[in-house]
Amino acid sequence: MEVGAVMYSLLPLLSLIVPFFAGVLCLFTYPFRFLEPFSKRIEKVSLLFGTGLTLVTVLSSVQQVFAGEPLETPILSLRVDLTNAAAVLGVSSIFFITSLYNVKAERGGRLKASLYNFFVMLLLFCMLGLTLSYDLFGIFLFVELTIGASIVLVVHAPGKSPPEAAFKYLIITSISALFVLLGVLMIYISTGTSNLFDIMGRPDSLAGNPRLTFLAAACFVIGFGADIGLVPFHGWVPDVFPASTPAVNSFSCAEPIALVFALYKMLHLLHAILPSPAIVTLAAGTGIVSMVFGALLAYPQRDFMRMIAYCSIDEFGHMVFALSLFTPQSFTAGMMYLVNGALMKSGVLQGLGSVLIARGTSDMDSLGGLVGGMKKTSVGYAICVLSLVGVPPLSGFHAKWLLYNATYEYLLHRAGISASIAALALLACISMVSFVFLVRSFHRIFLGRSLGDQRNVAEVHWTMWLPTAATAAIAVAVGLQPNLLLGLVRPP
């Protein structure tokens, strides 16, 4: 966490104001029934416009940060610098790309169009708030609003399973909120301030109390771990993915960027004040367990939405593990993995959502042979999958390479070469399992022999395959020029 010269600016605040007021404007037609036909005509365009305007605002902030000093709105503890620029840009990019996918993928549900758009924009507002805020209570508030908006959007999907999945999600994350609040209160009461930079500037109260510091770190790992979906707090993840609509699943891909980065900010603060192997062991150990558990349970799944749910747990584990080593190399690797993983998973889920809409099933044993009718979707899906598992020359390869290098360097100087090699072997084995089930999913869905008649299967509307293709193009571009993303990352 960099403490240095900053430039006063309203751009960080504007990055929050734009999506919030875009969402509020969507509500204006809700109370008036005579405006409902008009609302239905503009609902998709208004969401696309809101996310596009937010992306333009974020790009303005990132451009200034890249060219000069960090930007800060001090009164609200909002800041954009090269530690969070990639995260902010990743969140806003996923929402803009998915809002194009949403034009035809969103088929209606429990929420009226105006309410649906409001909660999508509220979710974007909260995620950007999590990445921009450096205030303990601000982060807590944005976490709870993020989870609340996510739960409402899960319930939006028609059918019986969404309310049941949302209820499980609500129960687990309600308990997690208590742990996050407890950790926040322990730090605030000990330091007398909620600003993370102020706490860093006067660390004596926390540095003199190692037990409280570790207890606060444990509360954050438990609280944020449940919100993210880390093992053993992952119970809601395999139910929420199949229950949600394809568009909501794609929007939610940005959530790990915000939540994992918020967890990192909290843990990095504590570790910087009082470097402790116990904090590293707790957070990195949770990441390793999530990797192993997620990969092994994703492998036997027949339902591709449950497969990608467990695959997500695996990805969450990689992100948390990398950032929990607290070295400059691991931060770079973690941010690359965080943003690239979220982008690629959004492309994967958009491809799977298109298949679900076209065929009406997520059972891979009932699919196969779709490549003939859905060429564009299948190519985009294949590239995103290969990037997700780290095949060169795609963007995921650089994320994997940086992670392996950071892990090796960290353990080499602390546990010796044997431990370094063992850790690399474990990471490689997990990656191989992920490679097998994701590539196999492409074969089962698009190439394998079909049990049904695929003659009438046609490519989805261009607004659905183009976002997948755009994400695949990002994988290729960043793979060939990794500095497109790495240039926005600077260790604290």
C-alpha cells in the first residue's frame, strides 16, 4: 500500500457517482405503469449506456494515473493508483462487455426491467467502491451491499431453485458479515482511525499487539472467504451458478476482483505493520485447499454450470494464494491472475450461457456436435478455456508463469529448494486437472457425438457471441503483449 504524493481529484468519486445515478435513473419508470412499455424498449440500451459511461470514466482515471500521480478523493478515502488500476479497469470492462451480452441473453425473470437494471448498476457501484475505498467502514459497507445486490440478482432467475440457492447464499454471507465487522472494529478501536493510510502511518498500536493482529486477519479470511467462496465456506457456490441466469453469472465474474482485492488490502495492512508467517500460512493455506478441492470436484461434473462453479473455487484459491505471499513478485502475479481469470471466466460463462439458451440444457452428456451450428461461440469458448488453464501464447500463460516464479522465489529463500519444487509440482498437478476437465468440456459440448438432433441448432445472436469473441481477443492480445495489463500493475 503506497503512501506518498497524490493528486487531489474528483475522478475516483465520479467513477462511483456515474453507475449509481445511472441505476437510480432506471428506477424512475418503476412506479408508473404507463411508462412500462417505454421502459421495456430502452432497458437493454440504458444498461449498455450506463456501463459504457462508467468504463469511459474509469479509463480517464487510469490514463491519468498511468501518466502521473495517484488520484485521491481524501474526504471519502477513495484512491486510484497503480496498485488498483488494473482491478478497477477489469471490473468496469467485464460489466460493459456483459451488458452487450445481456441485450439478447436476458430473457426476463422475477424483477421488472427497471429493477433489474438498478441492481446490476448497484452491483457495479459496489464493486468499484471495494476497489477504490481505503476506509475500513467503507470497505465493510461496500462488501455487504455487493452481497445484497448479488443475492437479489440470483433470485431474479425464474424457477424454484434460485430462491433456495439465494437463501443459502444469504445465510452463509450473513454470518461472514459478523467476522468482517469484528475485524474492522478490532482495528478501529486499537488505532482510533478507519483510514488505511493513517493506520499505516502510525502502526504502534497494532505492532504491539500480535495476538489481536492475527485475530483480525483470521476474521478477514473467514469473512471475506465466505463472500468469495473459498473452502470451507464455499457451500453456496455450486448452487448459485446453476440457479442464476447466464447474464447474471457473467456480471458476477467481476465480483472476485473486488472481494479478493479488498481482502488483500486488509491483510497487507496487517502484514506490513507486523510481518507474520502465521498470516501468510492462514491465507495461503486457505488458497491451496480451495485450489485442490475445486479442481478435484470440478472434474467429475456432468452439469457444465456446476463444473464452472467448482472451477471458480479453484481459481479463487489461486488468486488468494498468490496475493497472500506479500512480495512484489506475488502481487504482480496475483493481480495478473485476478483480472485475467475474471475476464476469461466471463468469456467461458457467456459461451456456456449461449449453449444453455440455444439447447435448453446444461447437461454435457446431452450435448455434443454443436461446433457446426455455433462456430463463433465454440471458437471463443475454446480460446477462453485455453487461456484460463495457461496455454501459451495466451494471457493465462503469463499469469501462470508469474505465479510459479513468485512461489518458487518465496519458498526458495524461506524453506529451501525442495519445498519450492514440491510447491511447483502441486501447482502443476492442479493445472493439469483443470486443463483436462475444461478441454474435455469443449469436446463434450461442441465436438462429441450428440444424443439429440442438432440440425436445427444455429448460432446465437451477434450480441451474444461477440462478447465471448472480444474476451478471446483480449486473451490473444495480452498473451502477445503482456505489458498491456502488467503496465497497470505496480507492487505497493
